[in-house]
Amino acid sequence: MRETRRTAQLRRPVKQVRDYINSWNENAKPFTWTATTDGILAKVRLVQTSMKKIVNNNSR
């Protein structure tokens, strides 16, 4: 099977990503959640308000 130029160009970055993932998995650390529920909900409300403003401005 003949390799195309594009396939050859992708080989190195794909290998680098796979190597990174394998290295990460070997030295994995647990994720520590730092955000509070109140903080997350405040951000959600902020985004909702912003989106409503955008939608209202675009519907005029």
C-alpha cells in the first residue's frame, strides 16, 4: 500500500500524542475538584444572562 504525503506528515504528530497519553496514564494523578457548587452555579447564571442578551439583540 502506497503512503500518501498527508499520511506521512501525520505519522509524527499522532505518535507524539499517543506517547503523551501513554506517559500521562503511567503517571496519572487524581483530579482534585476545587470549584464550589455556588461558584459553578453563579457562572452558569452569568452565561445564561449573557446568552439571553445576545439572543434578544439578534432577534431585533
